[in-house]
Amino acid sequence: MITIPDLTMTPLRALLTLSLATALAGCEREPKTIVAAPADPPRSTRAPAEPADAPPPAPGAPDGARGAPMTPAPGAPGQGLPSSAELLAQVEAMKGQLASAPKSLEILLALGNLYFQERRYPDAIGWYDQAVALAEPVWKDYLALPAAAREKEPAAAVKQACTRTEQRGFEALAKEASARARKKDVAGAGYCYRAALEPSIGVRIQRANARLLGGDERGAIADHEALLARVPDQPDALYFLGLALAETARGDVAQLERARALWKRVAELQPNGPYADDLKLATAEVERRIAAARR
């Protein structure tokens, strides 16, 4: 069950809380969702915003959650598994060992999610930072491929070789992509790179959400912007960037209008998608704020 937010929250802040209950790290998507763009945009030069109200807690992912689900909370009721708090205690006890142990992108993501669920946002960001850094060289290799070739449909054998499984994750898929690139199989390399990099999309979005909840508004917005520079129509990033912009606009009509435009794009991409109902609520609230700012 999702706890209904405190009525003192703004409508958009309440919606952000509910949406973060189903936040997107570790989701499985078709690798086609990655579309390359030249580079990360520069960070915003906007003056630091005044401190926001204390951020609301991010509840754990509910059953039947909307959208691309966050990695299920370890120990969800009825599963007979340790709770996230119990797992976190184990992680804390093993911190010394974890510091020097090699960690996959998937493990870094899971560790970040664990701290995120416990609302320890700086710790979550630390693990997400490591995951972003691990994925960055692979992003550079992917972006170095010819743009037109990256969009070609690969052979069926490539799709089978680069299907993500528990045994075949980021490292294995990245190696397969690199091998195909050396053989000049650009379409195959592009597909395998996209499959390898898919979790890194969730990492970047989760880090942005953790930054927002931790009070780093500019960092959150910059993270979403950087991802959308590489994946222009990624619906989750569009949706959460809109929420971040709207919640931090403080009467800035241009910022509110941009949030509305981002949500319109999400609705175009996914007319009956997981955010359909939320988009209506968010858009109505933003239009109310725009009208109030113009009065």
C-alpha cells in the first residue's frame, strides 16, 4: 500500500512521492529505447534555488505499480525474504569487504536502490555514481558508432545473443558489443550496446530522483537533461524531469510551461501508458499555477 501524502504537501510534491514509489531503476526495456545524441548538455547556470521544504519519504514499490517498476523491495510482505532494512544492516556490516570487491553495474544499482528505499539519499547517490562511472566508457563506445548504422535492425541471431538474462548482464553484453564492433558488425554492435546500457538509464533517473529528494534540485534536473541528450524520447526521464521542473519552478512560468510540454510529449509517446492518469493530474495543477502566476 502507498501511504497517502500529508495534505500539507503541494499537489505536485504528493504526485512526485507517489511516482517515486514505482521509480525505474533495474527495469527491463527493449534496447531500441536508446537513441544517441552527441554529448551531455552543460549543467544549468541558474542560480541555486532556495532550500525546498523537507522532502517527503519515498515509499517502497507497491504491488501492481504503475510504469517500469523499481527493483522489487527485498523482503516485500509475503515473500519470506529479508526486509530492505535487514538487507541494509547486512550491507553496513560488510562495508569494508564491499569497498574493495569488484561490483557489476547490476549490483551497484541494487545497492543504490536499497539505500534509496531507506531514504538514505546521499548513500544511494554514492552507489549510483559508481554505476554511472562504470557505464560511461561503454556509452562512449556506443556513441562512437556511426549514427545511421546504430539504428539498423540486427539479425535474429544477434538479438538472441544479446538478450539480457540473469547470467548475461552489463559486462557480458558490453563485451559482445565490442567484439561485434571489431568485426565491423555495426548494427549488431549497436543492438548489443543498447542491451548492455539499458540499466544505466534507470541508474541515471534514480540518481536524479535521489538528488531531488535530497535537496539538490539543480543536480536532479541536470541528470535528467543529460540522459535526455542521449535518449531524447525516454518517457520516464521526460515525466520525472517535468515533475522536477514543476515542483521547483516557484512561479517561473517558462519552467512550468516546459514541464507541461514534456508531459505532452510523454502522452504522445504513450497515449495509454503507465503515466496517463498522473499526467492529467500534473498538467491540471501546472495549468493552475501558470494561471496564478500570470494574474
